[in-house]
Amino acid sequence: MFSSLRSLWMVFLKMFSKRVTIEYPEQKAYLAPRWRGRIVLTRDPDGNERCVACNLCAAVCPTDCISLQATEDENDRRYPDYFRINFSRCIFCGLCEDACPTYAIQLIPDFEMGEYNRQNLVYEKEDLLISGMGKYHGYSYYEQAGVAVGVKPKGGGENELDPVDVRTLLP
Amino acid sequence: MNDTLFHILIIVGVLLGSVTIAAGLIYVERKMLAVWQQRKGPNRVGPFGIFQVLADMVKIFFKEDWIPPFVDKKLFIVAPTIIMLTILMSFAIIPFAPSWVVADLNIGLLFVLAMSSLGAYTIILAGWSSNNKYSLLGGVRGAAQMISYEVFMGLSIMGVVIQTGSFRLTDIVEAQQNIWFVIPQFIGFIIFLIAGVAETHRLPFDLPEAESELIAGFHSEYSGMKFGMFFVGEYLGITLVSALITVLFFGGWLGPAFLPPIIWFLIKMFCFILFFVLLRATLPRPRYDQLMSYGWKLLLPLALLNVLVTGAIVLLNA
């Protein structure tokens, strides 16, 4: 009985304490940099697509909302022909970001993607691609990789030795 | 002629006033709950969200008024009207200010008790006609709760009646010129308050409609304006109980003369309405058997004892 009265009084005193409401459209809540929101495709420092169309994101996606088709350009550089994310299915789990070997696919702190038409939630590559590098600055997959696709000559990458002519290594 | 006109004005005023207050309570309750939960509450529709009531009303009028095919159609339609009817009838005997009363019955208090007993029909009929186990459980609970709390709701105000010697509410208010009955009848006041909460089946005694157990209890199957009538009926009930507490224990319209009597009445009434909301914001719902044993084993003997002691003192002084 006493505790009921005490809690009545304490709840009454809440009248004078600070409100915790964040009035959303006018006031935005703080979203951490690694907050998992809208998915973007980033570019490397040269402004080319990072995505190499390896399909790992599509494979790991628990809701199968990523769809892409790999293709190659004249330098044999792999890139997605189309890259499609159905955000009406996406659960923003971030597994695609974890799976991506080239830091291409990233989740950014933005959730304001409401649409009246469900079909508008299917984002194509041009909707997903951003012009910047996202969370990983200065990283370029083809600068590190051993293959030459027009970014650098064979053996010209960072931490990469000159190519070896296997035929000269004979004893 | 003038008297008749005045009387009609009062009838219309009480009817419109009580329904308006009850509808306005939708806003008051949401806002005050928010205030006590450190939120902001409705603040989008109009300044401070005061047009929220209108928005809610418009919304509920445009909702589909669905009558499920398996219900007992006649009772299903009649049930929500009863609660509005009985509570609005009870408002007829509330004196809001000197001579501002629709029907100054000499059995006023008994009339209120009778009407609030009839209110139990709403819950039973709604629960029964819905043809749904949750509704039925809610209806049965509601019936048991209202009937058992009715008993000592009546007994708790007998102390006031003994001290006044009249069932007429105007007499009861005038008997409080020297001292409000809340002081000599403090136990009666507490019991009446608790019984009032149970009678309007408000939280913490909202077992007939306990969301976590019974979906929405007796009004699970209701939608649209029929649901709205239950809703407004509940708020009307709060207003009625607050008005009764004001009349019986807090001197009705009496107060220092710098404000007109009706204002004093409304101020006191709103204090109790806010207290009802505060109760809702604070207390958890008891278990059903706890509710029953609390009523029969604690409050009923206490109410009887209160009647006994009051009667003895009145006899000694006489």
C-alpha cells in the first residue's frame, strides 16, 4: 500500500523532469557512423567501381534481396552488369558488407527511404552507386590484386614483387 | 416559463457538457500520460495538439463499423448504447452548482447506484453477444468485478448519508458548509475512490479488458463508432465518478466566493480526473483473484466498520 502511494508520488514528480522525446522530422536522432542503413556501392580512389561482381554478397544475403550479373570490360576488369537490391526485402543485417572482399558494398546511417510505390524500393546500380569511397578511404582493390586490368601493370601493385618468368627459374 | 427554459438549458448543457468533457478526456488522458512518462504526447494537430480529439473522432467515424457474422446481432448493437445511457442518466442528479441540476431526486444517490449497476449489463451483453471466448471471459470478469465492487461502493457512501440524513445530493453538498466530508469520512472516501476505479473498470482494475490476457476483453469484436461508444462511455464513467467524489466528499460547488460555484465544481472534478490518469500511469494490474479477495476480504469489512462507527458517533451526538 505504501509503495503504491510512493510510486504514485514518484510518477507525479516525473511531470517536472526533462522530456526524452526526440521530435523526429524536425529533430534527428544521432546515428552512429557504423549504423546499418541504406546500402551503397562505393568507388575506388580513381573513381571506378569497386565492385568486382564476385556474388558473395548475393550468396550471403539471408533474404536473397541482392541480384547482380558479372561482366568484364575490354581490360578483363570484372564489374556488375546490373546490380539490384530489393529494399522491401532487405533486413539491413550487414552481412553483405562483411562478405564484400573489396569494401564495395557498404551500409550507411540513413533510413529515410520510405516510398508510396513498392516497386520504387528496388534500387538499381545507378541508385546504389555513390561517387565517394565510403568508410574506407584510399583503398583500391585492383592496386592490391595480382591481376592487371588496366589499373596498374603486372607487378606494379602495392606490396607486390615484379613478375617472375618461371622459365628462367630452372636449375 | 423562464424556469422551464432554464431547466431545458440545464438539460442540454449537462448532456453536451458531459459528452464534450468525456471526449476531451481522450486528449487529456493521452497528454497527461505522456507528461508522466517523460514524453511529449500529442502535439501535431493544432496548438499543443488540442485538435487531436477532433482528428480521433473523424477517424473513428470513418472506420468500418463491422458486425461479425457470428455475433448475436441485436445484443451486439444494443450493448454499447447501455453504458452511455446509464451514465448519462446518472449525470441527471449531479448538482453542478446551486439549483444547476437536471433532476433533484430525493433518492439521488440510490439512483446513481442503480444506474451504475445497470452499467454492468453493457459488459455482460457485449461479452456474451460477441460469441468469442475472450469477450466472454472479459464479460464474466467484468460482471463479477462490478457486482462485487458495487456492494461496498454503496456501503462506503452510507457514512455520508448517515451524517447528512438525506439521499439528495444537494442536501449532501449543503451539509458540507462547515467541513468537507473527506475529513470525517476519510475511510469512506478511500473505499469509494477504489470502488469507483473498479466500477469504471479503469486501470489498475481494468481486468474485463486486460490487453495482455484477453485481447481487448468484452469489446474485442467491436470496431468503428461502437468501439468509440465504449471508449466515450469509459471516459463518461470517469467524469461521473469524479463528479460524485466531488459532490460527496469535497463539498461540490462550495468554495471561496471569488470564483463562481460551477468553476469550483469543475476544478475539483478535474483534479480527480487527473488522479485517475495518474493511477493509470503508475499502478500495474492485479491478478483477478487478488482483485476479488481485496474487495471482499478487506474493503467490504472496512466499509461495514465505517458505517457502524459513523452510525454510533451520530447516535451519540444526537
